[in-house]
Amino acid sequence: MATIKLPAVLVGGSSTSEVAVDGDTVRELFDNHAAEHGSELRDSVIEDGAIKEFINVYVDGTPVDGLDAEVPDDAQVRVIPAASGGR
């Protein structure tokens, strides 16, 4: 079972959280997470069948380009929103 690490900004908390989820692809992970915990995370990451432009998803430290990317059973998946700033 893979572990999804979520930043506080996506889960509405004050710290990063982790959740174990079954799935062979990134898409399956988010669909299975939504079935158990609600669709908020999936809706924050996926739009029109693709990973949103300003969201980065990594499987074991490697960036993925699409939802069909394979996820090993013991993988760590990180969801990182793009950061911006300036004046």
C-alpha cells in the first residue's frame, strides 16, 4: 500500500499528514482516497482528467507527468502545490 504525504495547505490543517492508500497508478490512488475520505484532495489535484498545472506529484522522489504513472506497492507519493511569491 502506498503512502500519500499531503502538505497542510491541501488538507486544511497545520501540519503535513500521511495516509495509506491502495492503487497501481496515480489515478487509482486519488480515486481510492476519494472513495474513503471524500473528493476534496482529488479535486485539488486533478482537473479535466489531468494533474493540475500548479500541482506537482512525485512517486518516490521522481516527478510524474500524468495520472497513469505506476505506483509501486510501498511507494511514497508526495503532492506539492507550486509556490510563488514576490512583491
